[in-house]
Amino acid sequence: MVGGNRAGKMKELAEIITAVDGQQIKNHLFHLAKDPLPCRCLNVSRPGVLTNTLYEADRYLISFMQSWGYRIEREIVAVQAFQPDTAVAWGFRKPLPDEPWYAALNIWATRAGQGQSPGAIVLVAHKDSQSWLKCAPGGHDNAIGVAALLEIARILADKLLNSSLRLLFCNEEHWPWTSRAAAQRFSRSDTKALAVFNVDSIAGQSEADRLAGRRPHVLRYGTSEGEELADQIIQLNAELELGLEVRKVHCPKPNDDDGSFLLAGVRPTLLHIGSLPYAEPHYHTLDDCAEVVDIELAAQSTRLIVAAAVDCDRRAAADLNGDMSPKRHILQTTSD
Ligand SMILES: [Zn+2]
């Protein structure tokens, strides 16, 4: 892309991300991880409420997404809750076959693209909280990722995007991870992923980072396409002067919900997370509550993800229009 186009695009991205509102993110986080929902589990219901807390969270998400004009699809996956087990390192074990089964919902929210691009930008966040602990709030893991996706959905609902925008709210703290079914179905569809961003624990950080006032943001990739995306995002952070300490980490073995997409053959996939190796001290404890999440860090990371999503859309549109990517520019000038 030639210099003028890039400057214009960066100006546009800078304008779009000013709409990210930390208060909106905080409202969603507290609703999902404190009041009224103390957790998001298929095996935990609030007193006097007939349905479980994860279904209550589902309804909350769907009502917002529909109010912004997204089309909702529900995909049912049979899962079991993990079980507490202090004899193993993480304090939980996989369920046994005869333990209870539940119907978990993958919720897909889609906004069709308004341009020629057949591609999709896919944003993923797991919405459940630790089912093996009785009523763990999962503020960092991953109510904040869900809150960030809701804020991204709000902001992009009225933006002109050439590509479609697909948000997947899945479940990774029950077994099996429901993103596996979603990713396999997605990979069999006609839709080409321009990017898949798994947003999980974006404000999670070590005590040392917190004390030093650092603003970490890690991009984990497993393919060359993922690394290329990570490099573009590192550049966006610098040019937009977001002040995050963004670094990329290679992961040779697919894992988590981004791993589900990689295993399904969807290559331009990244995990956005606060720290790696994950050093958030509240990880998978009953103290991982809404109050311990750094909202400003989450908001800044959300701005970066919004910018990255729109940047992917603009790149795809430019490619489609035969615009000048650096590589093409060189090819064209040398062949003249
Ligand atoms: Zn998580």
C-alpha cells in the first residue's frame, strides 16, 4: 500500500477505536462475573432461578447482539463439567463417562459484509467459567474476553466492512471444548477466514507487570499466516501509539480455542492474551472476580483488536481491488 493510503487508513483506525468505552466493558464484566451472575456454569443456578448461570449469560449476550443487528445461530454441543481433584496439578480432572451431561451452546453472531470480499473476520471468546470449582467467577478467565467482544460488536455494528464479521461465544471450561465443533463446521463452510482472534484473559498479567505499570499483550501464533498477522498488529500498536507491550509467541502445539481452529485447518489464527506463560495470580481461583481485572488495560487491548479487525478488512478489500500491497508494487514496477 502506498504511503498516502496507509496514512489515511491509520487515521480511520484511530478514529474508530476512540469509540471503545471502558465503562461499557466494565458493565458487561460485572454483569457476567459478579451481579447478577456469580459465575457461568451449566451445573450452577442462582437461588430461585430455574435455569443455570451459563444459559443466563447466553441470553444476556444474545439480547445485546440482536439489538445491534447481528444474526444469531445456536449450535448445541453435549459436554460435561470438569471435577475438582486436589491430587492433580491444576486441581481438576476430566469428567468420567457416567457423570452428568449437559447441552452447551455455541453462539455465533454474524454481520454480513457489505463488499465483495467473501472472507470473514472471526472473533472468539469462551463464555463459561471454571465448572470444577463451585461458582468461580472467572473475571479474567474469561468474562473480560466476552465483555471485549461485546464492545467490539457494538462498535463495528454500524461500520462499513467489506468482509463479514463472525463472533463465536463458546465454552472451554467444560469438556469437550465446544469450539472444536464450531471450528470444524466453520472449516467445512464456504467462508474463508481472513483472521481468527481468540480473545482470552486479555488483562491477565503477572504481579511484576502490574507493579511495574507494564501493559502486556501477547499474540500467540502457530502458522506463518498467524505470525504475519501478529507482525501487522505489532506495527498497529506502534503506529496508533497504544502503549501496549505487544509481543508474539510461537506455539508449536495448538491449544485452547485458537487451537481448535488451527486443528481444523484454519491457519490465520491468533490468541490475544495478557501474558504467556500465563502469570495472572488469580488464574482459576475463587478470587478471579470482576474487581481484580484492570479495565483500562482491557480497554486498550480491545482498541488494538478493533484496529486489527478493521485493518484485516481493509487489506482484503485492497487486495480485491488490486490495490498496491508492497509486494505487488515492487512486482509491477520491476515488470514495467
Ligand atoms: Zn480461558
